[in-house]
Amino acid sequence: MKRLRYLFLCVSLFGQAAAEEAPSFRRDVMPVLFRAGCNAGTCHGSARGKDGFMLSLFGYDAKGDYYRLTQEMVGRRVNVAAPEESLLLLKAIGKVPHTGGELFTKDTPYYKTLLGWIEAGAPDDADSVPQPVGITLTPDRIVFEGGNGTERTVVTARYSDGTTRDVTNLALFLTNNPATAKIDENGVVSATGRGDTYVFARFNRFTIGSEVIVLPEDKDYTWTNPKAHNYIDEIIHDRLEKLRLLPSDLCDDETFVRRLHLDLTGGLPSVDEVRAFLADTSPDKRTLLIDRLLKSDGFTDLWTTLWAEMLRVKGGGYAPSATDVKAADVYYDWIREQIAANRPLNAFVADQITGTGSNLTSGPANLYTMLVHDVKVTPKNLAADFSQLFTGVRIQCAECHNHPFDRWTMDDYYGWVSFFTGIQRKLGVEPREFYVFNDRSAVPAKHLVDERPVPATVLGGESSVPAGEDPRKALAAWLTSPENELFSRNLANRIWAHFMGRGIVEPVDDMRVSNPPTNGPLLDALAKNLAEGGFDLRAFVRDICASRTYQLSARPNATNADDTRQFSRSQLRRLRADVLLDAVVKATDGERGFSYFPKGTKAVQHYPRTPGDTTRPMTGDAFFDTFGRAGRASVCACDTKAEPTLSQALNLIAGDTVQSQIGKGAVIDKLLKANAEPEAIIGELYLRALSRSPQPDEMSAMLGLVGNDTKDRKAYQDIFWGLLNSTEFLFNH
Amino acid sequence: MRRAFLVLFLVTSAAAADEVITFDEHIKPIFREHCQKCHGEDEQKADLNLATFADVLKGGSGGEAVVAGRASTSLLFESITAEDEAERMPPKKPPLPEDQIEKIRQWIEGGLRETSASQSMVAARDTSFQPANPLQFDGPPPMPEGFPDFTPPAVKRPLPVVAMATSPRAPLVAVAGHEQVALLDANRQKPLGSLPFPEGQPNVIRFSLDGRVLMVAGGKPVQSGSVVLFDVKTGKRLTTIGDETDAVIAADLSPDQQLVALGGSGKAIKVYGTADGKLRYKLEKHTDWITSLAFSPDGKRLASADRAGGIHLWDTAGGGILLSLSEHKAAVRALAWRADGRLLASGGEDGLLIWWDANDGWPVVNKPNAHPPVRPEGQYGKLPNGVLALAFGPQGQLLSAGRDRQVRLWKADGGAVKNFPTESALPLQTGITSDGKTLVAGDDAGGIRWWAWEG
């Protein structure tokens, strides 16, 4: 009897396999909801659903979606007795009023999948279907010659059981720049204009891109084969040649000496420094200048400020947030010591991650006061800021749903937050003092969907924290390891952006699959070099500044006038607020004090340090407010503003900055007193403001302004004022 | 034994009688640990002092801090359970541990006892079931004697039992099917025949008080909806009421059969006269879909519930609102009147099962998590625990169905009697036959389950 039944079972199984298999909810139905846009953010995927029906955004919660479709209102959305009367189908084909309109017709595979599933009784299939583990988009690189053409792409999903499946008709497509290439709903890419961009396919929780290059039909193009200074140029030249771009010429010495001083020290070169550099005839004088400036205090000051800005160092007087002025001082001084000693950047970061102890005595512990600026340490906020700062990843998108345009899932997010759930501050011996420590009894963060505790897990990795250990140790070890590309690429990109005016990934704090680097091999090489070089900031910077690419002129040639992404020429960069203020003071021999700082403090040495609550944006000086210095209200790189404003123009034209510094420094009075000739005075003013001598036509125009009364202080002051208001002065070029 | 029964009868709070929660023993230490820094003898933020029992009762500048017997309307309880961190007490701290919150809830619900010697401050309510004089109807209990000539439409599989009703006089159960209503003999548990409902899916089925008329409400989702009255004996259609643009989700027939109330996705309740099919009045107060409607046994009141948790009691004569019953935090799935009209029961997706005093809207018995699901191993988070269906029996007992896949029988005062598992399917509808001896449930696989009951 048993035997017989077994036989019967086998037969029936074969019979089933031969017939068409019923669609699976997770494998087949969920992708249809994704492709048709049902679970998009503007439709039922919004946090509160739409018109009373909610789906998880892009399908992060299949179990919940199954419940809402079949169980929430039994018999309405899905009708197993009369499948074609299911509201799900009627809405999708637009047979009944639907805010989203008609999504597909009855003759599509989408309709057939949904209908087949309902006809089979709308079964659930939790744990029984293979999960997608990744997707590929082929080809991964498309080059269109002659400015037009189309090409079909194919999306293939790989599943946990090792199978693959063509999911092109279930994927969604997008392009990063429709002016270069478009992609339609069938995955067909078409060229629209010269340039390089990426097109993306999305399926399940995965996003993947293919590079598209559209080349013009210019037969005259020949690669000029400029000499590479180092690996940076080799990679960039390779890229430029592929894109049929030519790099601009090298910049002249006047431009270089000014550019390098501003980038390495945050200050203008002195007149003597400019003259000495121009007079120097040694062939390697640029490299020598780089080496000299890397050793200068100015370099330490500037990079301390750049870090202090990212780490949100600011001191106030509101005790409960643990960010007292004294804590800010301790943190700032500690950062400066590390930069001065050229401490490896990974060790510098690791010290802060494991920072423990008093905010008034331990510099690195202040990561957990300054990054937070709140009376309580909220693990989620800390986790988000930490990730954005040290990896460039905006993980917070995965708090409520899997990241729609990146690889991060909610599991990744909550595992990441769990590193920070134990971080606490307890009151010290005086009201300003707090001890930062990790509470080992803290419980992990709970997953939003099913409230399951997710143990501390590094991004994209496995859980690896030994029980009972401060999880920050494991976090620091993982984050700052030379093998961790998230860390090295982020640092390399941020440092590169400082010198080139643009990250290879831009914005620098938005690293994601759908925001790929404009030159992937370059970022890889820079990151590798930084890591292999032991995270030596100065050595890394030296390579950048020594490259031909850094030393290019801003003047475009016939091929690269439109290029802003491939580093074929130098980009004009507006001076940072602090650098600008220092430049005005230095050019004029002026003096500018800051509240709560000793006399002689430079703007680049300044950090917000005033009584009050540090949770609000605060720059500590009205000039910084006007010129967009970061108020350190967030870790966003966008906090430092480079956009010009009307009030900036008014400040420089009529405010108390330029005019009063010219008066204070009395440069012109001194020159007049020394009986200098008009040409010499004008020449010196040019060198002071622009680090170059005037062109002959400029000189004659200026002499015309001076007129016959060559001792008239006012005319020179007007000239100086004009130079300090010129675009050339306001920009690093 | 009899004495014990009586005592239990008078206990009105929902709190399990295991432990009496008192201020001195249980609550004071919690307040001292978490609250008294700001609300104590030294400082009284918002004029609230939580140091002594008398001070707690006094409340603060925001009014009463605690309402005896009703945690959900007590400011103090609202503050410690607020979802919004900015509103929650204690400020800028994690919420109180769950067990402490539960203690405070039980203390309030139990009537704010100061010491174990104190009396509960909740007025004792008599919830005893008082059946009215048996209604006198002419003739034998109406049973179907004929059915219209009708071939039921072919279906892929049975419709989930989205609607069901038991006759108040006869051993008769009506069950929803696709475009039809099946009538079953409750004694033999056998189908008798079907009434066609080409209007679509029957979402509500109700018998009239005399058992002679069957009301079927439903339709096609986002297309059409109406209510049809059938003569139980002949199976003939008596009238069709309403011409809605969406399926009717909630409906009821008044005891005198003069009115039909219906509602659904339109949020407004429409009350029609059955004689002429004309709209009598609209009730517009609900902010979400209407999920349940029920006339009181005397026909004077209409209870209505919505998908956001709101319940209102209306005066059927004028259409004015009498009471708003706010306890539910999620969709109300079922409303049922006890036959004596003194209590109204409601159940919802928030897991609450509430017996309301219909006179003043007081939640006499409030059972949170009345259908507690068994947590599968390794599963965290909130499990669906909604109450899906309610039906009172002739002796005031209540039969509920819930997402825990149990049908549960409750005493007239809210005490649990017995539960009946329906593991393989989700029970969607319940009923108790007119003799009180058969319990019925319909499930989402289209199955009907019967249990004999000698209670």
C-alpha cells in the first residue's frame, strides 16, 4: 500500500512539472509589482501607502506585501474564487478607476503572472524560493562612434540556488545623463550627445550600471601624447584619449605658485616667495616647492581645519551637550598634533572610533560629542553621520527600506547601527565634563520590519564582534584596514576633491552604485596608493600636486572646453571663506582678530568657539557666515558653500573687509614713504593680490588711473581695492 | 462555588485578577525612579507632583493625570506611551520598561488602588445579561422551503467565508459564496440551497430579528455595490437598495425592517428606507472606510465603525451622534450588540476586544491582545493579532475569531470560556445558533466549522 502511494506520488509530481508551474509570489509576482511601479515611492510604496493600500517600497518586505494583498482585506484585492475579478488585476489593467492608471494590458506576461498566481490560490512561498543574489547588465560598456546609435542591454539575475534568469522585462532602467544617452523600458540604450555617462538597471534590491561613451565624429583628433609625471597622469591620459579629449597645457609659474600655496597652506604666497620662485631656474623647482610647503605649519593648519570641519568641532557653553569650549579646544589640539606629526590617517581615525574618557581631556573621545551635538547620543544619527563621513555612504536611506539605488539593505543598516547602540556619556566631576564609554550591556538595534535584533555587522560584511568586547574595536579594525576600499576610496576622493575642485565621485559624501566615479581606475589607483603608502597624507598629496594633471592650465583647448568631470584642465575654484579672509589680510598686511581667539590667529586656524548651544549652525564670525564657511550643523560636504551671493559682493565692495584691511595694513603708505615709482607700486600690488606682475596693457591702464599726481595715495588705494575685488583674486585658478 | 461566581461577576476591570496593583507597592517606586526629579516634592513641572497618592489624583496644569479605569484616556499613561519622542515622558530618555508600563496600565484600569486594602475607584457595573421577554412571532421558525432556479457560477476555488449569519430563530446559517449565498441546515450541517447574488461578492449577511428576511450586501470592488433583501422562506428577492460605486463593506437591517444602513470606501453611512428604497439620511463623521454597522436590538441606535479605529453611536430617529467610542488604534473589524442591548462589543486589528456600556460609552471590559498569536521560534516583532469577527449568542455569550487562528468563546462578562483552534485556515466569521448549542465559524479557505456546545 505504501509503495503504491509512493508510485502515485511520483507520477503526480512529474505530471505537475510537465504542466506550467504556478507563478511564485516572491520569484514572479513581486518583480511584476516592482516593474509596473506599484511599489514605487509615489504610489503604494510610499510610507503610508496610496488610497488605503500600502506595499513596501520597491518590495523590501515580501512577507508584509503578501499579507496586505491577501490577508488584510480577504476577498477584495485578491479573489481566489473569481481570479479575474481581483481588484489587483482590475486596477492594473485600468478596468476600474485607478489613480495610477493602466499599468499593463491583459495580453502581457505581467497580467498572466498575476492571474496565474491567483488562480493557483495566491499561495505564499516563504523560504521555499531561491533569492536573487545579484544582477548583471550586459554589455557593461557601450561606445557609440559618430554620436549616434542604439544598443540593447540584457539584465540577468543570479539566484541563491545557482540558477540565472533573464529579467530584462522585469527590470527598471535609468540613465544618469539623458543628454548623453537614454535607455528605454526595454533596456535599449540610444546615444543622444557627446560625453560619458552611466545607464542603470534595477531589479529586486540590486542596481547595476553600464558605462556609455558617445564619441563625436571628429576625424582630426590626434592624441598629443603629453608626458605623464606619475601614475595619476597615465590613468587620466588613457581616459582622455578614449574620450577624444586633450589635456590643456601646463599652467605658468605665476599660476602654479599661487595655486599651490592656496591648496597646501590655505594662504597666498608672499611677494618675496613669488619673486624667488619665478627667479628660480632649477628644472625641479615645482617639486621642491611642493616638498617645502608640505612641511610648513600652514599645511598643518589647513588640514587641521579641514578635518575639524568634517568632524564638526565647535565649542559652546551649553553643558548638557558635552561640547564645551574646552572640549572643542582639546579635540582641535589633538587633531592638529596628529596632522603635524603626519600620523597615518587610518590610525588617526581608529583612535577616534575607540575614543573613551573625558571630553575635557581626551581629544579623540570627542568624536562622540562633536559628531553628535545633542544632549543624547542617538545611535541612528551617529551611525548615519559616521558612515557618511568615513565611507562616503549615505546608509540612512536604508533605515526604512532597502537603498533603492545602492547595494545597502535594511539588514546592513541595522547591523551598522548596532555598533553605536552602546555609546553613552555620563556626567563627570563638573557640569562641563562627560565621560564617553561603551555600555557593553547595550542591546543591538531592532530591524524595522520584523523587530529582530541585528547584531553589529560591518557594511557589506559578516557579523564579527566577539561577545563582550567593545564593538568599536572591531569597527575600527575593519574600517581603517588597508583592505577596506570603502575607507580608502572615500579618503582618496575627498583629498583629491580638495585639489581638483571636484571629486572623482561627486558629491564626495554620496558614494553609491548609481553615482559611479567619472574615472574608476583613477579612484582605484589613488585609493590603493593611499592604503599601500600607509595612509601617509603628505606623501599622497605630494603625488597629486606633482602630477601633470594638477599643474594644468585652466585655459581650455579645442577639445575640452565642455569638460568638467575628466580633469583635462584645471577648474576655477572660489576661495573658501577662511582662505579668502586670510588672503585679504595677507595681501594688505592687515590684521583681523576673532572673538575668543588670541591676536594673530589666522582664519584657517579658527573654529567656532562661542558661548551658546552648539546644536545650531554656527561659524563664529560674520564674515564666515556671509562667505559660506561650514556652520558644522551636519556632516554633509554641502555645509561648506561655494556659491556666490549678493551679500558677498556687497561685503567686498562696500563692507568693512577690503577697505578697512587696506587702511590697516598701510601698504601703500609704506611704499610711498620709500619713494617707490608708480610702476613699482602697481607691480607690488599685483604681486600681493594676484601673485603675478601686470601685463603691459594692464600697467598702462593703471598708470592712466594714477595720472600725474604720482604720490596720490587714493588712486593706488582704488587700484588695490579693484584688484582685491577682481574675480582673479577671489578664485584659485 | 456560586459565591465565587458572583464575585467575579462584579469585577469589572479587564486586569487579570492574579495580582492587585497598588500605588504604594507597585507604582510609587516607578514614579520615584523615573519621574520625581521633575514631578516631585522639590520641583513640580506642569504643576504635577507624583510623590504621593493624593498628589497624583490632584493632577497638574494639564488636568487630571489619571482616569480611574481607563488608561487610554489618562494623560499620564498617554505621556509615557507616546510614539513621538518629543511628547514622551520621561523626556530625552528611552521609554519606561514594558513591564512597568503594563503595571501602570493595570493600576489605572484596576481603579487606582492606593493600598491592598483600598477599594477600586471604578464604579462597579452590572454587566449581567438580562434577556428581554422572548419575542413573540407568529408561526414556526422560518426555514427555506424553496430556492430560485439557479445554477451557481463556476469558481476556481471556494470564496473565503467573508460573510456569514445565523438565524435568530431557526437552525439556519447563511454563508457567502461567489455571486451567491448558501443556506445551511445547522442541525444536519448540510447545505439546503443557494440564493443568487449576481451583484458580486456578498460582504455582509444579516438575518432580520424575526428570521424571515435575509439581508445580503456587497458588490464588485470599485465598480458597484448594493444591498438585497431576500424572503428566507421562498428565496425570493424582496428589494434592492443602494446603487453604490464600490462594493458595500458594512450594512445592517433595522429590527423593524424599515431601514437599511450601508457604508464602505465612501466613508459616509447611508441610511435607506426599505419600503421605497429612498435615502433617508447620510451620517458623515467617519474619517476612513466604514467597516461595520449594527443596529441596536431596540432599533433606536446604530453603531458604526471605521478602518481608522473610530466607533460612533447614532440616534436612528434623527441621525444625530450620541456617543463616540474611542479606544481602538487600528481598523475595527467587527461590531455586535448583545441581545439585551446593554452592551456593544467591538474587535479590531489592534487586537482589542471591548465590551462597551451602550448607555454611556464606557469600556466595561477591555481585552488587549484577546487573540494572542503563538510566536514562531526565531520570529520577532508584532504578529498580526486582529479580532476579525464577533457574534453574540442567545445567553449573552460572545464568539470571536482572530488572526491567531482561534475561535474564542467568552462569557457575558468577558471571562474566557474556551477556544477552538482552526489551524489550517484563518477564521473570518463566527456565529452561534439560536438555541446556543452550535458554534459556527467560516474560514478563508471557504470552509465551515461546527462545534457542538453545551454551555
